[in-house]
Amino acid sequence: MPERNVESWSSMISGLAQSGLCKDALAVFDEMVRREVTPNEPTLVSVVSACARLRDLEHGQWVHDYIKQHRVDLSVILGTALVDMYGKCGSIGEALEVFKKMPAKNVYSWNSMITGLAMNGSGRQALTLLWKMKWMGIEPNAITFIGLLSACSHSGLVDEGQRFFDMMTRVYGIRPLQEHYGCMVDLLGRAGLLKEALDFVDSMPVEPHPGLWGALAGACRIHGDVELGEEVGKRLIELEPHHGGRYVLLANIYAAAKRWNDMAMVRKLLKERRAIKVPGNSIVEALAAASM
């Protein structure tokens, strides 16, 4: 292009970020700044979101400093992007600072803050935000409850989590998604309530997602329930015979119980079927992404 304006740069950065090429998006932004082209709000939101996906705190802080130095208004969208970025990068103090300074907040802003607290082990603090949010007249949505249930899961708040799950459907009429069910299974599994977790899965009105079974199998391995872990692990392999991670999980359950022959059998099956170990997102990562 013989000439490029701010919209041209912004479109390129946004396209790269949305395509998962976040490092390239940041490189283009750096070039844009070097050429003294002043970015607009959509540009900054795309860059901050790219930093969040990369968990690049240093670059995210630099962008935030740029925003402050150039006195860019902290709009709802830009502020929410910064809260999300700091939360994903583990800098919950800076996330709270941005959140408090935002002149206006919508449900996505609150969701990002709740999710950030949940991801960083501040479960009870996340729960208090629900009541502040309601006091401000903002109604929670499905994403809000994913964050709340995740906060309960990571802080061992079983009773609170069960109350929120009931409140979501009974008070707000929100139909549970796979992520809500997954959070409940994770909550019960982490607390060692494995039978209750299995009963919960069996009572679900929807077909359980493989990731949900994976969370239960992982809880069985952690708490040493080999019998249930074996049952769930076999179900997982039947559901996803070409997902290598399912075989590895069952093999680890056998290894923890020193059932070496069974472990070797699963490893052999993994090679015979040429299953591939694919990286996956945790429930918390999924909800954090969804909150944006």
C-alpha cells in the first residue's frame, strides 16, 4: 500500500490477533508506533488481547503505560481488555487497579474481574464481586456463573458452588452449559467427592463432554481411586480413541497403583492406534476466553 492510515494498521493488527498470530500482531503494532502513527481504541484492544493470549505481561504493561502516557480514555471495552490481560498474566493486583479506575463497567467487565480472581486463587474475593455487581444493578449472565463456579472449585468452596449452580437455574433461569457442568464436576472432584461427581455426571440432562470425563479421571488419579479412575479412563478412550492424552491419563492412574502390566498395555494400545497427544484448554482458560 502506498499509504496507510490508522484504520489500515488497525485492520492488520486485528486480523493477525484474531487468526492466532499474536506475536506478529505485536510486531506490527511496534512498527506502527515507530512510524509515529497514533493507534485508536480498536488497535489498542487488539494488542492488549494479543498480550493476554500470549500471557506476555511485560508487553502488556508497556501497552498500558502507552495508554496512560497518551491519556487514552479508559472505555469499557479497553478497560475490560486490560483487566482480562492482567488476570491471565497472573497480575491480579494490577487487574484490580484497572477495574477500580474504570469510570463505567458492563457485565463483561465484571466477568473478567471475577474470572481473573478465580484463576489466581482468590475465590472468596471473586464471590463478593457478585453481590457488588448486583448492587450496581448489573444482572449476571452464563459467563458470570462459569467464573463463580470456577472460583469455588479452586478454593474448595463446595457448598457455595452448589448454591450458585442452583441459583443460576432457579433464580436467573440460565440454562447450564457444558462449562457449568464441567466446573461442578471439577469442584466435586477436587474436593475428593468422587462418587458425588459421578452421580452428578449420570444425572446430567445433556451428553457429557469428553473434557468433563477427563476432569473426573484426573480427580480419581489425584485422590487414588483406581477403580473409578479405570472405569472413567476406559470411557474416555472409547469416546476419543485417537486422543493420546486419554491413554496417558489412564496409564498414569495404573502407574500410581503400581499396576505396571496394565500401564504397559495402555501404552502399547496408544502406539498401535497412533493416537496423538493434543494440547487442550482447561475449563478456566475456556471461561476466561469466553468472558471476552
